[in-house]
Amino acid sequence: MVGMTTASQPLGGLFVPLITPFTAAGDLDQETLESLAHRMLDAGATGIVALGTTAEAAALDEDEKARVLDICARVCRDREAPLIAAAGTNDTRRSQAALAALARWPEIRAALVVVPYYNRPGEDGVLAHFRALAARTPVPIVVYNIPQRTGQQFGWPAMRQLAALTQVAGVKHAPGSVDLDTVAMMAERPDDFSVLAGDCAFAPALLALGASGMISASAHVSTASFAELVRAWRAGDARTAQPLGHRLAMLGARLFAEPNPVVIKAVLAEFGHIPSATVRLPLVAARPASVGAALTAMAAVGPEALATV
């Protein structure tokens, strides 16, 4: 496709998939979103992800999505930080249209595209889907592999075929375990194929195996600690990374004790970083016990976690 952007260097580091702050009345809170994006970068995040699951993107209308991208693109342009935008559905034609629309924001470094969900097309169908997208996308693609949400297994032998495509930059890997397939991927992946850990509980282990970084919703809180975890593993500093990874994995488990991002929003509201923990139906507010457990897990990470929340 004429005008395609190709990945100039592998994606790596800590990416935070931003929540979408809402006012108490349920409207998009643009000022808070911009402040939050800057806060994540100030605390050590490499870049941000817009319109992911954590953003409640399924509950946003098209105008709201465009406004979110406007804000995130402006922040990333001003801060010279990479922006990844989530796009795509379980329908190939609509996914092609969603990717094409991203050309409006030249700041977008890559598109996070989920494996087709619900209709479960099988690995042959998933391969055909991503090949069709790669042939026409204006930005590199990061495949979002999360079987828990998609109901679709997509193993490394099939993923390896996508890794060979110029317009596929990597994978957000969130299979819910570190299995033999994951080990094979880490051993055999091309040098220019970025593996970004997407499951907070298993991210430390994946970083230890050589992942390029992580896309972590949990890094909305204790951001500096998550950034240090990525830095330490990439530097080979296991003495720092191992105990820190254990504590952050437990924090991630507490933040995901209820559907994402309800606990994260409640914690951010607790610290005054967003004025309201409002979520849109069908999500409902986090239970106080879940919020309390998350705050306790934050304290266990260390005083720096609370200082940079």
C-alpha cells in the first residue's frame, strides 16, 4: 500500500494502555486524560496505548475515540514518545477500515490488533485475517494474542508466519501462562519481532525470557516500579528484577481481581489522579474490599510505589 509506515526499530519498554477517564456524569474527561498521559510518561513509561480494553473502547462512540486519539497523539508528539493505537474487530473489512483511519494521526507508531474473537475462525482464518490487514495497513501491526478474551488459540507455529511479514511488528502476548509454545516463541522469534508481555501476572517471567517490554494496565499505579522492572530485566539485573517482579505480579493480580479497569480506576481516584472512578455499563464500580487489597499490594511493592502512583 502506498504511504505505508514500516517499523523503523523494534518496539520495547513499558507501554501503559490508558484508561478513559469519565466525569461523574459519565462524559469523557479530556483534561484528565491528557494529564494522566503526561503522568505516565513522567513516571518512566516509554509510551502509551490508546483505545485498548482498559480504555473501555467498546463503550466509546466514534467521536469520543477520535478525541482520545487527538489527545494521546498530541501528548506523544510533544513528549517524543511512541503511541500505539488499538484498532480492529473480529471482521476483516471493518478492521481494514479502522486501520486506514489511523493515517489521520501520524504520531501513531503501531496498531494493536486483536486476534478475531467470538466467531473463532481457527488459525487458518486468523492468518488470512492478518495477512489481509498487513497488505493494506498504514502503520505496523502488533498482534494482540489473548485467548481468554478471544476464545481463539493462536500458537507460535502460526504466529511465526505473521512474524515474517514486514508490516507485523510484534505481539502483545497474554496467553495466561508461560507454556512451551511461549518458550519456543522466545527462542525462535526474529530479531525485529517485538514480544510485549500483556499479562501482568506472567510479565516478569516473560521479561526474564527476553521480552522486549510490556503493555501493562497495572502500570497506571506504581508506574516507576514497572518501568524499573523492564529496565532491570533488559539490563540483565536479575538481582533487582526478580524480587520486584514477584511483588508487581501480585499487585497486578489484585488490580485485576474484578473486570478491568474498575479497580485501577478506583485506585487512581483514591489518590486523586482522576476525579471520578466512573465506568460505563456493563462494567460496575469496584468493591471496596478489592480496592483495599490493591492498596495493600501497592504498599508491599515499596514506598517508591506509593510515591509515584
